Amino acid sequence: MLMRDSTSRAPRIVTPLPGPQASKLIEQDEHYTSPSYTRVYPLAVARGEGAVIEDVDRNRFLDFTAGIAVCSTGHCHPRIVKAIQDQASRLLHMSGTDFYYGPQANLAKKLAEIAPGDAAKRVFFTNSGTEAVEAAFKLARFHTKRKHMIAFFGAFHGRTMGALSLTASKVAQRAGFAPLIPQVTHIDYPNPYRSSGDCLDCLDQLENTVFQKTVPSEEVAAIIVEPIQGEGGYIVPPPEFHQRLKAITERYGILYIADEVQSGMGRTGKMFAIEHWAIEPDIICLAKGIASGMPLGAIVAREEVMDWPLGSHASTFGGNPVACASALETIALLEEELIDNAARTGDYLLEQLRELASTSELIGDVRGKGLMIGVELVRDRQTKEPAIAERNAIVQECFQKGLLLLGCGSSGIRFCPPLVVDEHDAETAVSIFEEVLAELIARR
């Protein structure tokens, strides 16, 4: 049964934001923590349940961020909490790259079984998405004995040096960290909304320009791609994009790496987003929603690809038994009902947002699959001029009214709630969003 909140339904704002207790916590935090942290608005969280967050001043919010697409089963789902508690009472840690224990072996078996395609799979565990990308990067180079990588503009693959070299989302993420890993080339990600012509010409350019003039195809180890681009704008590519990209990788002996860190684990109404296009990747990168809040990542690779030898890669904490226990229960909940709910409620939310778009001059596009939905905001529908300042104001004002949202791309807003939300939650979110849009338009 879907988890319902035992408290009154969100939102409920009882103090100015931030409230007095939140202000104290924020002051302390900002005194001691890294200035690199990107806090979008002054939310000081005390507890969460389902799709509801309560701050330290007892203000209550409807969470349509899911901890940046992490809390797939909702905050503190009782079955997840029990799985964590039970495992913590038996074994907290025993490095899985040096010893054996049940939760890691069982999760590896499960992930190998549910990954797309019929080929035998193997799994390497990490602590995070960026580590999963690093592992995929290393494995691709080792297996192919090639050095070059192809990635896409707008992509976010992480912030460690290898993953950052593949990332091309915001210049602030890369500024000051050069030299990055060499021999990485970026090409355009197809955006049907922004394109005035054939947005798949990026693939023609890859074969006819990049491979002919700058990067020999026989030196490319892998192409890494987000099935649906996340931080870059929640961009759903044209239907034929992944099929054509896969054909290119097969033609030149290049590995196809699907970064499913944000789009995977049920978020799009399928266990893996790449299943919407019937593609079997050579390597899949996972994290975020895999363990519903516990730190865990993984790569799932075809067995013939994961051929690196003993000692070539390892992780002290990757595959931690508590995180693995949480992941196993997360997958069980996804398979039982939450994937279906993500598809069903996602269709409803998409319909509600598109209906709003038909009447709001600020909305240029609504796109997505399941509960991975992006809304593009524009200053002018004809020119499609991005409404950057307006987007930022809308995110802040929704927070003030008790709805948690995040931006994506230059002028997009992402709707990525926990997969336990229902139609009532969708209606509440759209109602607040609509109210904020109307108020902003009235002030223009």
C-alpha cells in the first residue's frame, strides 16, 4: 500500500520563512560549511514522511524534489526504515571489495536480473552517482583499450575529476579545476523544443564531422548519455535518438553508457528510463533513488565488458550492507506498486501541467515521462526567450507557499516528487504553481 502521511497534509506555513529556529541553524551552518554548497532557498529540514517535509519551525512543505530525485519511496517509508534498522542491528560495515556478505551479493544478483537486455551482467558498487560514472569511465577505457570519450552538452555526470570532465551543464562547475581529464569531446543533446530544424543533426555531425576531422572513431571508448537529460533541462529526446545513437556505437565498436543516476529506479514509469527506447546499454550508471536515501551507487555492465582484473578497482564503502538492504527493499516496493504509480500519477501530473500551459503565457513547454517532468518558462512564446529571472522567482515563491521545487536547464523547473505521490498531491502542486505564475504575470 502506498505510504500516506499520518500528519495533516502539506503545506502548512506557520512562520515567516525562514523561521526563528531555521534562521539559527542556517547561521551556524553557513559559518562552518563549505561556501560551495548551493542552497536554493532557506529550508532547514527537521523530518520527512512520504511526500511531506517539516522544518525546524514546524512549517510543512509538499516535496516535489525528493531530495533531488533520491527518496524514491518517499521520506522514511516504514518498510525502508525497518530494513535499515534490521540490517544495522546485525552488520553495519565489512568492506564488500574484500569480504562477502548477503545484502551485497543479493543486490548484485537482483540488479543483474532486472537490467535491460538478455546478456549476462555484473555489478560494481559505489557510494554515489559520480563514483558510478568514474567507474564506468575507467571500465570503458580498460575494456576497449581506447582513450577518448564522447559526452553531451547540458549533461551532468558528477563532480569528481573524471565525471566532471564529462559534465557540461554549467561553467561554474568546471571553472578553476583545469586541467580536467583529456580526450573528452562534447556534442549537442537533441532538444525538440529549442531546435528550429532536425535536432538529430548532432548525430550526423558526430559521424560526418567529429569522426572525420578531430576524433578517430577507433579511438573512442564510449559515448555516455542520459536517457532523459536531467540538470540540463529534463529534456526528452526525439523517439529515434537512442536507437540511432546505439547503432552508431555498434558500427564503430564503441560502448554505450547510460547514465541513469537521476532517471533510473522507477522514476519514469519504468525501472530504467532507457527501457522506453528498448535499448540494452553496455554499462548503466545508478545511484540516487536506488536506496531511497541511503548513499549507494552502482554500475551494471554486460559480463563480457566487465573484464577488469583482480584489484583494478575497489571501494571501501561501496555496497555497504545497510545501504544494500535499503536498496533491496526499495526495489521490492518499486516492483510491487511504485513504478506503476509513477507512470499513472506522472501521466496525470503531465496532463494537469499541459492544461495549465495552454492558458499561461509563461510556459513554453511541458515534457517528461513518469514523475520526471520539466516545465520550460519563457518570456515570449514566439521567440522562446528563456525566462531565467522569472524561473528563479517562481521557485522561491513556491517555497514561500509550501511547495518545494528545483530548477533545471537555464529556465526550466523540474517536478520530481517521491514516487508515492497521488493525484491529490499533483493537484496541490499544480494549484500552488498556477497561483505563483498568476501573481508573477500580474506584476509584469
